[in-house]
Amino acid sequence: MPSILSVPGAPGQTAKAEPADVRRNNRALIFGLLFPDTELSRAQIGRRTGLSRVAVSDVVGGMLDEGLIREGGLAHNTGKGKRGTLLGVDPERLHVISIDLSQSHFIQGAITNLLGVIVERAELSLGAANAITIEDIAELAERLMARADGVIGVGVAAPGVVADGIVRRSTVLGWQDVDLRGPLEQRLGVPVSVDNDATSGMLAERCFGQGGPNLLFVWMRRGIGTAVLINDVPVMGENNAGGEIGHISIDPQGPECPCGKRGCLERLIAAPTLGERLREHPESRGRILGQAGLHLAEALAMPVGMLDISDVCVYGPPDIINTDLIAAAQRHLDETTMSSFRTRTGIRRCQLGGDIALRGETIAVLRDHLHRV
């Protein structure tokens, strides 16, 4: 069970002891027990959470009325008592609108159910300048909302540093201090969650992929970023810039980066850069991807050693994030991090496919919704 759903992600959520906050926490705890496909009776929920029968009944009743969960069959009972009714996540009544800004040339959007299954999708092509506006995002979201019932929120995955619904800096989009949440919530009339695209990918890998509660997730698309999960708690950093390895300078004499430095990882091995290099030098494919893997491992060695993480998952185009790159990265990471007092850190390729950010935003919106209401 991914307890990541029990970690508040919405703005303004702090640890309190007020009754309303306790109820929110209990709600997220119970939903996390059932997500995605576990069925438990009220009594079983009480035993697993330590909550009283009254507390379980109160929270479960509210979630049933709202459409978050539903009743199913009867629980197995070895004794002579009355068999309890099983409860599970309801995937049919409520929906999320997810928007992915990480693609080139178009914005991708989808309606998903609470289990991250895409019900319907839509795209919006960008102009020749490949620029994205808030109007573009709102237009796509409105088109999807018109086709969906029970929308609990809109989630937006954006490249760059994101804090409190604002894209503080995105070299990929050319944005600085762009408020997405405020204008979108005002126009759409539903809560809006805005997340870094690597964080969205990490949420999807944790809940729908092979990721465990301790994970270093690497996002290689138009840019490069990472998201770190420790004991199911995302590590965001003091300025919400945790995981911005794309702007670690690997070669101080290398090409100039929009961030102001030279030789940043993003300038050396981002997917568009590698794609262009491979098209120009197809005969050197193995060498180019091997060098890219080495650069990736150089950037990862310090956080892997410092955080003692044994699982690194890399997401990106399959023609680039392939055996050559992963094997080279693994060799260099082994050389720089293996020791007698820690286990080997494995690097693997993410298998979730092109909808990963859309599915991750389902989790982000659902997490925020559970702690908001």
C-alpha cells in the first residue's frame, strides 16, 4: 500500500490537532489502505489503523457519500459473528483532469478515473514558437471537463521549479514566476494542483509501477530532473528545487545553459540534444549513449551516496534510455558508490510509457483532495 497518499501535498497543510484536521488525516489513511485494489471491512480497517469504530464509521460514511469508495461483497469470517461488508475504491463516479506540459509541440491532456486509468484524452497543438500560455492550458482543461462528470480537480505537470502553484523557473518553457493555480482555479472553478513533471512521474512510478517507498526517479525528456522519495515522503527542498540535477555543471567549459552556467547536465544529455547528436552521428550510437550514461551517473553518485537509496528509475524516450545508456550509468555508479556498508544501487528503465505524467497527476490531485475537504 503506497502511504504516499497520506502525505499532505496541498498548500497550507500543516500538522495540527484540530478535529477537522484529524478527520482529514484519517480519511487519507483509510483511502490509502484501500488504494488501489484492496477490499476491507470496517472492522478490518479499524484493526489496521487503530481508529475507533465511531471514527471509522464517520469517515467511511463521508467517503461513500462522496463517491471515493463503494461497498462490495461480504468479508470472510472464520467465526460465528456477522460478516462485514467489504469496502474498496470506487473508480467510476469521480474523475481527474490531467495536463502534461512536458511534451514538445503539443499539450497533452486526459480524463482519468481515481485509479489512473485514462477514460478520454485530448491534445492541443502549439504554434511555430512552441510556446505555452495559460489560455492554452485552460482551453484544453475546459474541453476535457465538458466530457467528464464528478471532476475533483485539475492536475498540471510542468517542467521546472514549482512551488505553491507557481512555476518559479522553467528554462524549458522560458517561464519565471508564472502563476498557474490562481488563474486556472478562477476560470475552471475546481481546485488545481501544479507539480514538477519529474514529481508527477515519481508519483506514477510509486503507485502504478515498480517503485518502493525509497526511490530516486530521473526524468529525461525536454529537460532533466529528478524526484526523491524517502519513506514515502517526497523530498522537495527548502526552495522546492530538490532534484534539479539538470543544472548541475558537469563540464564548466561546456556549452552555455539558459540558467547562466556552462556544461549543465541538461545541456549535455537532455533527450533532444542526444537525439540530434545520434541523427548526426548514427555510426557512434553506442559511444554517444555510453558517454551520456557516464554523465548521468556522475550527477547521481553524490545524492545516491548521501541518501543511501538503492533504487534509481530513469524515464525517457526508449530509443535513448536503452541498454547502452543504462549499462554505462550502472558501471560508473558502481565504481563510485559501492562499498562494504551499503547495498548496490540499481539503475533501471521506467516501463510506464508516455502517459506517466498524466497518471501521476491523478495521484497528485487525489492526494490534495483527500487533505483538502
